[in-house]
Amino acid sequence: MLLLRLCSLLGAATLTVQGNFDGVLVDTRVLEAAVKKFLNEQDELFSSQCAKTLSASWDYQTNITSYNMIRLLAAQEDYKTLQKVSWVMVGRWRAMHRYLQDPAIMRQLEAMSVLGPAALRTEYLSKYTNTVRGMTAVYTSATVCNYHRPYQCDLTLERAKKILRNSRDPKELAHVWRTWRVNTRKIRRAYPRFVRLANHAALANHYASKDELELFEYGGVDFKNQMAEAWEQLKPLYLQLHAYTRRKLRQVYGSQVVSERGPLPVHLLGDMWGQQWKISKLIMPYPGKRYPNVTNRMRKQRYTPTLMFKVADDFFSSLGLPRMPPSFWRDSLLQKPHDREVVCHSSAWDLCNGQDYRIKHCAEVSEEDLASAHHEMAHLQYFLHYRHQPYAYRQGANPGFQEAVGHTVEMIAATPRHLYRLGILRRLEEDPEADINFLLQVALDKLTFMPFAYLMDLWRWRVFDGTYEESEWNCAWWDLRYNVQGVKPPILRTEDDFDPASKYHVDADLSYTRYFVGFVLQYQFHKALCIKAGQYGWNSAIPLHKCDIFRSTEAGKALRDMMQLGSSRPWPEALQVLTGQREMDASVMREYFRPLEDWLRKDNARHGEYVGWRSDGEYCVYKKPFLMQPTIHSSTIIHHKDDPILQVN
Ligand code: X8Z
Ligand code: ZN
């Protein structure tokens, strides 16, 4: 039976003696030639279907109409069908691994052997898709009520985020923080079903659990230990930043709100999830010593969105990397059009035909968008460099690599030194106090993210493998938030709440490991490029945070050598090509922030600040005592009793 299917797969190749397969003699060379033919055919099929799907997706995202939506759904269906058929055939080829000696063939088959949820049987796949779609829909349609006008309940997440960033009223901050969670917590009813289906999907892919499936791209579950080690490396610096932040916030809000030794109240950190603390203006060590924001200068110099991307193109060209092809300038969407509705979230596109590379970005002339233009174009450089690879390898060495390249270039583009070289910043003063301000601002964005990014998947993995009982999901979340991040909620949480669901990536089933990895690698890439550019090393006077690789073709070559591998080699090899290291190493991030860490240590010691945190109350209980129920006006809660996604079992 197997042989028949095998023969049809091989195109009935003539088999001669070499190995023994269920009584049939197999010639390895003939078999390998047949697999190569299969892989080449798959490559063409996938490239062509990918081009159709992405072209339909581009049309939809840059012109939201129902016609474009229908075209996109049809293309996605065709793509899924191709994936499933191919996956079944890949499984059969892999079953013959004993007779395949070429490791390159085995690697490519292995790369094609993980399908994700699409491996589920049709009825389970549609349950899975509907569940995730439903959870995402609850998230995207959730709103928040105005604190000052409680009957106005149409504040979008974007508005809510702005309030969290700008308000200084702890009551208003707590209100916005809490109501966002009130309106996303019903996702809890769908989550057990999602967990069951996600675990089924792992099994269908021949993995014991969802974490194993997710970590396949990182080389296996041992990667969890590497993440834990990276976090241990960063902890001493994080503790110093945490202690400094607590003292400064205490000055602003008083010790009634921010206790001397407690965890940080998460709603005071300028961010809906306390993931990247947007409070640099509030806690700046040397107010008045900031590097000026150059947005106004750029406007005076008549920058346009297109010009920002030309500047980014010049940056890569100065490294000896290719310029964007003419079609990029013709087909990209670089600013928001006014004649149609578009999805504005910025993204970089590889349309799978080896020629068509685009960016979609509703850019405005600003310092931030200039940095984003570099970030997005770095993704295109990665695409361009691995375009000769088979379809299965046209991606970063692991999912963190793509983001790390983007972040590295973005970080360089935002340094005062680079802005000065571009003629955007007028003067470049050497001022150690402005430097500390600059590093603190970067640390509030990058370093504070690390414990959050770490615990996001830690919590999910423990949910998936059953370490956490369903009845303790929310309090387990707060245990991690307290223990890893040192933050606490503004009000007591219970198991009626479901705070992880307040984060999009939980509802949309998007792994967070890529961000953790991307942030660590970014510093490794940065240091390696600075060394190649001759700007950092044992005799260099330039600190890591001031290096600018602009015009260094050596740095460009190192980046090219790594990017062109795509995922054709295990990621430690790709890392070695660029950095000489084979492991994720968070000590480089410590090195980057060394001047800040020294400063923080002195400052915390000078003020006798306690480093670390101790519990200063109860943060989560299984059931709230009746008297402690917060009074929420009924209009702040959106009831969805009839919500179909929450009815399915
Ligand atoms: O989701 C994102 C990107 C899209 S891949 C905007 N990020 C994470 C988040 O917002 O939570 C980037 C950093 C972390
Ligand atoms: Zn990116």
C-alpha cells in the first residue's frame, strides 16, 4: 500500500539496489534525484501561490473593499490547500530518511514538515480558526470608557494608550487600565477551547505540545534554557533601573501610591501593559539636557515621506548593499492616501517573485518615522539577500533575526551622531549628562521589555503543558508579573479576570519569543557591525551606543554574508557568520548600557534606594471578598451574552 503511494510520488522511478525498503530495493541516488525534483516543483508552486496570495493581500490592505477581501480569502484558501497537500507528501518523503544521505535534502524536508494549525483535520481547523478569529475580534472591538465622562464608552485602544502615556492622575490611569481588562476578560471563556485545539495542532504536527512546536524554529525546547540564561544576564541591570524608576515615581505620585520597597504599580508606567515604559520625560535624570527631537528641523528642511526612504536607501547603499529596485519606488505605499481606506500598520513585503519588494507605511515626517523607514527597509534588504534560496529558506535564520536586523539599523539611524552626519542635527555636543538621558530613554524602551517578553511565553507554555490549572490562570499570570517584572496591578485581581487576554498576541495566538530573541540579538549584531566598521574594540574611544556604521562596506559585507543564508543553516551558524558567537548572549546588551548601569548603581546607592522588591499587599485572589468588588458603572462593561464565539464548546 505504502509502496503504491510511494511509486506515484516518485513518478514510478526505476529502483535499483542500495537499501531495503519494506522488501523493495532502493537506490539512494535515484531516490534523492526524485526528492530534489519534488522539492523544485514545490518551490515553484509555493512561490507562485505565495505571489498570488500576497498580491491579493497587498491590494486589500492598500484598498479595503469587499471585492478585494473576497479575492484575498479565495487566494488564502488556495494557499492553504497547497500547503496541506505538500505537507502530506513531505511526510512521506521524510519516512524514507534511512535512504536519504544528503543532509541538505533532509534539512529542507524538515523545514517543510511543520504546518502549524493547518495540520488539523478540517472540522478542528475551522474551530481553531473561528476561536482565534473570535478572540481577536473581541480584542479589536473593545473600547474604554472616559474617566471624566463615564457614559462615553467609545475610547479606542489608541486613545486609551495616549491617556496612559500622558495622564498624571493615578485614578484616571487605574480606570483606563482596569476597563480595558473588563472588556477583554470574557476571552477567558474561549481560551480553554483554544488551548485544547492548539495542543491538538501540536500533536497533528508530531510534537508533544505547543511549546515544542513553537520552539522548533529555534532548535528545540532547550531554547527555553537559553532564554532563561539571557534573562539572568540582564537582571542585575534591570534591578537597578527598577529601583531608580520607583524612586522617581515616588517623587511624582507620593509614597501612598508608590511604596518604598514594593513592586511598581503597573498603571503608572506609561504603557497599557507595562511592557515598554513610556515615562522618560517624567523620570529623566537631567531635565533640560535632552538631545533635541529633530522633527521640526526635518520639516524645515522640507523632508517628505519619500525623502526619508531615500535617506534609508542611501544608508544601505553606503554599506555597499543594493539599492531598492525601481518597482519599489513605483509600487510602495509610503504615505497615507486620502481617497481610500488602508491598513496603516507599517510592514515590509516580499511578493515572492524575486523582483517585487514593497513597504507599506503611512509615514509622516518625524524623527520616529525616519528610524522606522530604516527598520522596514532593513527587512527588504534581508528579503533581497535570501531571494536565491529555496522557498522554505526564504526567512530569517530564526524568527528573531529579521526583527533584530530591523532594530539594529533603526537604532543606528536614531543616534545623535548619525542625525548629525545627515545634517539634520545642527550640533553634536559631548555632554555626559545628555548621554545618560539618552541611554535611559533607550533602556526604558528596550531593557524594560525583556522581562515582559520573557514571561509572555513562559505563562503560555505553562498553560499549554498543564503546569497551571485553569482555575489559577490569572493569579499565575500575576505571580510572574510580580516575580519577573516586579510590577503589581492597581487593584486586586481575581480569577474572574483574565489579564493576559488584554494583550493582542495572546488572543491572536502570536508567539512572543521572536521579540525577546530579536531584542537580545540586536545588541550582538550592533557590536559586531561596529567592530567591523572599526568603531569599537580594544583601542576605541567610541562607546557602543555612539557608534555609527554609515559608509562601512566591511559592516555591510558582514551583514550580507549573514542575511544571504536565510534559514538554510541552523541559526547558530548564521549568528557566527556575523558575530563570531554561536549563542544568544545578553551580556552585550549589558555592555551597551554599561555607562548607564554605573550611573544607576551610584545614584541608587547615593539615595539609599532599596534594590529589588518585596510584596506590599495581595495582588490576586481566587475569589474577591464581596466588599472589595470595585464599583464599576454597568455602562463600562460591555456584555456579550450572545457572542457566538463564546458559545462554542
Ligand atoms: O507586535 C509588535 C510589532 C508587530 S510584529 C508592532 N511588537 C510587539 C508588541 O507590540 O507587543 C513589536 C515589539 C513587541
Ligand atoms: Zn520589523
